[in-house]
Amino acid sequence: METLMVGLAERSYPIYIDSGLLDRIELLLPKLPGKRAVIISNSIVAPIYLERVRAVLEQQGVHCESIVLPDGEQYKNAESINAIYDALLAARSERGTPLIALGGGVIGDMVGFAAATYLRGVPFIQIPTTLLSQVDSSVGGKTGINHPLGKNMIGAFYQPVLVLADTNTLDTLPDKELKAGLAEVIKYGLIRDLAFFEWLEGNIEKILTRDKSALQYAISRSCQNKAEVVGMDERESGERALLNLGHTFGHAIENGMGYGTWLHGEAVAAGTILAADLSQRMGWLTDRDVLRVRNLFTRAGLPVTSPKLGADKYLQLMGLDKKVEGGKIRFVLLRSIGHAVMEGNVPQEMVMQTLEACSA
């Protein structure tokens, strides 16, 4: 088992990464002092793993309630949050009762937001079951829900007390979801870890065939990058914003196409291609650099062309991005592969050219 730490002083917490960790649920016990927990999952993951987690905990004397929500990005909304509140209140869940998020990024984000706001804050534990959630969304304390006008516009920074990533859960993950998770893995190489990007160029097929060693390394290296950034900049006032490479465009794609039509990772992949193209127009990336980025996403089975929403629609949706400052859209771009920057002075005509060149 590999253990990484997210260093946030008294709020520091471990990330456990290994195969078979669902059979080592005793790792959670130090975070369950009241011998009570609420497991929150979705209609896809719950039939596979919920009873297994509950059974192991109850063997350890932990009383477990459970909540099962519909699956999908389209349910990441206020209605689902209220369903969680209703169930917690009905069960008389107390301030010391941790919430356990068992599922992918949507479940993790919603459970984290519910934990941040129920009784003004209760502990929560992340058990991510998708590649995307294991490498990105379960770590760092970004929680929230979508609004019809914008992705993740309602939320809170609220850290988990523990992350348990069992790589065996990826065995039941559909290929489409595995590929979507790779968008966030590739992101770490692009923004700050050139050596990792080069490793991915040599090993992407191994990950796609679910080679255990390659998966473990990719997850660990991604989490290490995320933990380092969060430890330096928890609330996204500086370097952490660079983790949003591809997301300004990507969130616009998700919203413009209708939540759930494109998976988050698919939208981020297409958005990253747009960011690479824009970086080239700014004079930073070479033709060869952009081709390397495009080739890796293509080999990962991810989209490299964005939907043709229309430039005006893109600009309207990107204008709701959380990185907008003083009414100006700030883009995460690449000075080089392995070095991302935040840039607010991007000529609009360049953005329009990029949208035209990379959309279909």
C-alpha cells in the first residue's frame, strides 16, 4: 500500500492507494470514533460495492446508514443535495457522524458539499471508484454542485479526513470512463511534470489494458502532484488554478451540450486541445508540441475536436468561469509541455481562431 499525505497542518490527511483496499476498511476506523457512518453512493456503484463496504464496517461494530442517488452529471444539483439533507435529518445524523462518499467525481463533489454544509460541517471520507476521482476530484477538498448557468458554481473548499483509492474498483469501470479519467492524468504531465508526460507517452497503452503496475504508478504520480499543489495553495489563489488546464473550455462544452452528454474527462480533453492550440497562437508552443499533445489524447481514445457550439456561445459560457477576474476570462495555457501559466491578456481574435480551428 502506498500512503501519500496532503499537508494542510492540523487538517492534513492520508491518501491510501493499493489494490484490495475495500477489504481493509479497518483503515477508516480511526476516523469513525462514534462507530456510526453514512455511506452515500449512486445507482451504478451501490449494487457493486455498497453492501461490501457496509458489511466490513458493521463487522467492526460501526452502524451504517446508506443513501443511494441517481447516477450522472445531470443529477449533480440542488435537488440531490436536498435529498441527502432529508435522509441525514430523518436518520438524526449528528455532527460527529462522518459521510462516506462511495463513487466517482459526482458523488464525491456532492457528498463533500453536503458534509461542508450539514450542521455547518461534518467529517467526510472519500472512497473514489473511478480513475478520474482517484487521480483528481477526491483529493483537494473542492466540493460542489452545478447550476443550470454554470458548472460547479455552487460549492465550498472542504477537505476530507481520508482518501481510500482501491485500484481494483477500476476493474468494473467501463472503458469510456477509464479513458475519461486519463484526461486528468495527462493534465498533470502537461502543467508541471514533463517526466510524467514522457512516461505516459511510453505507457498509455498499458494503462488502457488496465495493467495494475502502470495504473498504480499513474494514480500515485497524479495524486502526488495534486497533493503538492493543494498543500501550497488550498483555495486556488495561485498555483492551484493551473490544475484547471482545459477546464475553462471543457466546462463550456459540458454546459453547452447539456450536463451528462459529454463526460467531464472527455470535455477536459477537448478543452486541453483548445488550450494547446491557443498556446501555440500566443507563440509559446511549437507545431511539434501541439502534435505531441494531440497524439497522446488520441492514443488515449479521447476527443481532440470540440463541438461546434458557436464562438459566441463559448464566450458566453466561459464568461461564467470561476477564474474570470475584472470581467476578463483568464486562461490556463502552456508556456511549454510541463509548464503551465495563467494568462488574462489573450486577444479575443486568437480565441475565436482557436474555436474555429478545433471545433467540428
